[in-house]
Amino acid sequence: MFVVTVSVIVAAYNIEKYINRCIDSILGSTYTNLQVIVIDDGSTDATGRLLDEYEDERLHVLHIANRGVSGARNVGLDMITGEYVLFVDGDDYIDQNMIAEMVEHILDQDIIETTQYFANDTKTWRKPYQTSLKINEYDLQVNKEACLYLTLAPHSRLYRSELVKDVRFPIGLVFEDNHFVSMLFPKLRKVTKLDTEHGYFHYQRVGSTTMTFNDKIFDMLPIQEKILEDFRLNGMYDTYRLILEKNAVHDLLYSTIGRKFAHYQGQTDLLAKYREITSFVSKNYPEYVKNPYLSKKEKLICNMIMHSYLSSKVVMFIAKVCGY
């Protein structure tokens, strides 16, 4: 096995019920060469006190004024000393063998991604894996479409530290993950995905950002605007246009309008946001129906949404009835 230091970054805010499980799962890893950086992001509950009770020399706790998850992760990135970095959300946890198994497959990889599981208080489950292979290796300089196989969440993978040294999370937006991972596309060479029992467990708690459908769901639009702007600025837009188009259309139309609008509980005028989102798609991705990476189902639903607000309401109704 390669001997490298893995820097683990945990952003923690008001998660006193979950933080011990998270930290214990990391410190209890069978792979022990770790630098564990926990940023207490201005917690007002017992999170900070619970973190200070640990005496493991590998654990470094920093208490800061609240900056949001992006700001906390960025502080952690400034502190890493390991050759590889791993993000773990403070209410999630990992299998004790996850890091060791990932390190076994490092070789010259830029990213090693493990299997992501979901958990709540009663069950654990996973989304269907893309293939039946236990190990998938991709050369993204030869096969750029392999970028689509990467989830846009930053956790559940080891990143080569050199890869992320000048990439940071945008501040103040909910879907900061999409921007961070997307900006790595031009830097990636080799990526390995593992299909394993020793994975990352994403805890689905009531009230978490990903489970709450309030006004913050509309942050997907400014994130997509920023991704588009930054790819144009660095001259990589043409190279990655189809991939960016697929992700943007799926996230804005299929997911945000088609599914999240159905469960929306905020105060924002949905018609105004509908027009804003569809205008962005029409202006920047007018030929998305030709995109080979969008499925027929996605194209059908997105076309219904783009056709009229009334059609999109039908899609929302179906999503709500079906529990999507």
C-alpha cells in the first residue's frame, strides 16, 4: 500500500447530535496516516465543546465566526499538509476501511471516488451503480465525457492535493459543490471509481440543506452562471460545452423546476423564477435537445418545462404525486 498523508476536512455547524459519530468514524479508520481538520463554523450548540474533548494528535480543531460551509471548507483547504484531501460533512460518516481501500488504488490517480450510501434513522441504501464493474478507471484527457460519471458533490472521494491548491468554494451559495467539482474538469487526467461496501454514508437528516426546499433552491441558477462565466474566462468552454450543457439543463430544468419546485415551501414568485431559469437556458444552451448526454426522458421533460409554465406545473404535479 502507498503511504501518503490524507488530509480530511470537516465543516461543522450546530450538529451536536452527529459530530461524534462523524469524527469517531474518521479517527477509527484502519488507515491511520491522517491529518483531520475540523472547522467549527461558529456553532451555537455543543458542537465546539464536543470537538475540544478529543485528544487525538491527528485532530486539529479551529473555531471560527460563521462563514457558511464554503468558507469553512476554504479555511480547511488552506491548512492541508497531506498529499491527498478528503471532504466529510459533519453529519455524515465513513466506513472504517474506506480510506485504506481508496489509498490502495491511488497509483497516479487525480481522484479516487468511493461508493456513496444514504442513511437515515431507520435504513441505509444506495443509488444504482453505473456498471457492474468493481473498479472503473477513466483517462479524462482522452475521454472527457467521463466527467459526467463524477457526482458534483465534493465528498466520497480523495483528491490529489496539488489538484485543488488553487480551487476554492464560492461563498454564500448553497450549490457551491457544483462549481468546485466542475472547475476541476480541465485539471483531471486519471480518475478511479470504486464499487464497494466500504463507502461514504450521507446522512439524510430533516432540516439539512439538501432536504429543505426553500428559496435557496434558486441558488442553482447563479452557480450555473458562474460555472459558465469561469469556463469562458479560462478558455475551456468550447472543450467542455456538451458536459456543461448537460449538467446545467439537468440541474436547472429537470431537477430544480421539474422536481424541487414541486416541494417548494418558500415565498419567491415561482413564475418569475421559472422565466429567469428558462431564459438562461434559451440564451446559453438553445440546442440542448441535440446533446447526446441527455436521455430521451430528460429531453422530453425539459421540453415540456421549456414549452410553457403550465406544462411545467404538470411535471411538478407528477413529481409530487410520485414522491420524487
